[in-house]
Amino acid sequence: MAANRLAWGKGYATEAAKPVLDHAFQTLKLDRVIADIAPGNAASVRVAQKLGLSQPRKMTYHDEAFASYSMTRAAFEAETARQ
């Protein structure tokens, strides 16, 4: 099994992704973080939404559809200030 289904839905991905965003914006000083998510991957969409990433743009690459969520540095700083 590729993933341990017992861990699904427990918030681990969101918990792991938060420090990744912190590192991207605070340490690497990136201006934008992008998450490309395959259609039908509802769990990843929920993680992106919980983290405050913007509504997706529908994209196609090599005939594969995906949703491209993103967050800017300004949005990250505003979200961090609210917490």
C-alpha cells in the first residue's frame, strides 16, 4: 500500500505543510508558493484550503488537468498576523 490509510484524515498533512510554508516565506524569502493538485484529490484540496491558499486556477499540462492553488507572501503574512 502506497500510503497508510490509518493516517488519512487526521490532519497530519496540514500539520506538516505549515512549517513548509513558514520555511518558503521566512527562510527562502519566496514571493509565492504554488500547489498543483490533481482533480479528485479532495484531501489535498482540503489541506490547501486549510492553509489559506487561494482558489485554484484550472490548468492543463501534457493533457493532464489539475488545479493550481497559490499563496503570496502578503497573504502568508496577513494569515500569520491573524493567528
